[in-house]
Amino acid sequence: MPGHYRDVVTSSPLVVLPEVAAALADDRPVVALESTIVSHGLPRPENLRVARAVEQAVRAHGAVPATIAVLGGAVRVGLDDATLEEIAARDDVVKVSLRDLGTVVARGLPGATTVAATSHAASRVGIRVFATGGLGGVHREARDSWDESADLAALAQEPIVVVCSGVKSILDVPATLERLETLNVTVLGYGTDRFPGFYLSDSGAAVDWRVDSPDEVASIVRARDALGTPGGVVVAHPIPVDGQMDPDLHDRVLEEGLRLAHQKGVQGKAVTPFLLDHFHRSTGGRSLEVNTAIILGNAALAADIAVALSAA
Ligand code: PSU
Ligand code: MN
């Protein structure tokens, strides 16, 4: 059989970078990172700079980073620097939610994975911890649009710990918390009993459970594993108050963004990137600064949790 033919029939649509595979095989800590935030959530060229810095933050806290994206007909768990650069720079990268994953792989398109798709790919290869900025959730006006992020449904089924700063503040936070309860997703406030508000430290909503250390998170994850509790854990990690966006600026820009999205008829998967872009344009770089700080802080905490989990 010619070598290239054998490559085709034995090739897997899920490829793990050797450094990540080695860490998983040895039970060393690994942190998954999503790529939609790189392709659709942050403006160029800062997106590549931030993507590299986030991987560096994971390493500095003792874990191996595994950014996840789709390229060349495969989901790639762990990207080399050239691939990370490609995902950050190309104009034709598709935003890939869990339901799109198979289609984008089969068509050989370049794709950036959302929280939903990243959680799935990470869980498939045995990664337990994942860091991002803010989860998707229930959109304002969902009563009419039925727009609820597939992130919530994915977290109901994937056994992953997601470290985030709550859900994006462009969403309906109380409705999202209600849906997370219905879907049996565990929500833990890290160092707080308030649910964070992404760009803001406090969304105005409370959380039922507060944790104060990576070990505490690890003990909860172990108890859930032993009980066979399905689905994921959200570790809600707020940006410190002195680093948050000015709440008045936040509310003004958000109101304007929602009005613009409505006027322009922005719908479906374009809504989140549109509103994030509006923030980046309208706050003179402030939202980018805050967004970067959020992701770096979450990556560091996720690594600490991965270390605590692997030190069983
Ligand atoms: N958080 C950010 N920036 C982002 C996103 C989250 O700080 O760009 C992305 C994530 O990939 C998340 C997605 O899964 O937005 C949610 O999109 P939607 O609302 O269309 O489900
Ligand atoms: Mn949506």
C-alpha cells in the first residue's frame, strides 16, 4: 500500500501536539485554551500577542497550554506557533461551535473553536481544565430571539472545569445563571460570593458557593468524579475591582452596541463578535486592556487548578 494512502486511512481528525500528548500520558497538568477569542474576540494584531501571552501564563504556573483550533481537516489540540499565527491572521477562519465541528473538519476549513467546541475536544483527549475570558449565555431579548449560547448545553455534558470571569456582560446574566442551574452546571465563585461581570468585577448577581484555593476546587472535582456527577464546573474568577472597566463607560457603550446591533440586524453567531468589537472600538483600548487582564488571570488560575488536580 503506498505510504500516502495508508496516511489517509489511518489519519485521525483529532490531533494532539506531542508536548501535550506527553504531558497527558504522564498525568502532568494541561490547560486547554479556546481560539474563537483569538480569531473573533480580539482585534489584530493584539490577538496574537495575547494568545502567546496566555500560553506563557499557563507555563509560568506549571502547566502545558493546549490551544485548540481546526486546521487541515483535523481538530488540533495544542498548536505550534506557526498555526497559532495562522488562526490569528487569516480572514477566512470560521467560528466553530460544537455542532459545526464535524462539518468544518470534513470540509478542511480553518476554524476557531468556541467554549462549547473547545470543551468537547479537550474532554475527548482527557484535559480537565480550560481557561477563557467570559462564557456565552442567554442573550438579552432571548425571549424573542431564543438566542442562548451552545456553551451552556456543552457544559451540561462535558466533564471540564472552565475558569472564566463569568459570562460576557453583553448577556442577560440572571437568566444565564438560571439556565446553568437547570443544566446542572456547578458554579463556584473564586474568592467571592458574587458572580463576576466579565469587564466588571461584580455582575450584581450572587453565587451559592465560594472557594478560595485551587486545592478546594480540586477536592470538589474529585468528589464529583467519585459520585459520577455529569457535566462541567464553572470557576467564576472576577477581575480585581481596581482593574475593572469604569461601570458608567461600560453601561453607556453596551447600550449603544445593543442599539447598533439591532439597527443593523446582526443575528445569530455574529452577535457576540459584533458587540465585543464595538467595545474595543468605543472604549479607546480600555476594553482590550481589561479583556487581556481577564484572560491572563484566568489562564494562571486554571494552571494552578490543573496542578492541584494532578497532585492527587
Ligand atoms: N469570551 C471572550 N471573547 C470571546 C468569546 C468568549 O472573552 O470571543 C467567544 C467564546 O468562544 C464563546 C463564544 O464560546 O464567544 C460564544 O459565542 P455565542 O454567544 O455565539 O455562543
Ligand atoms: Mn448565539
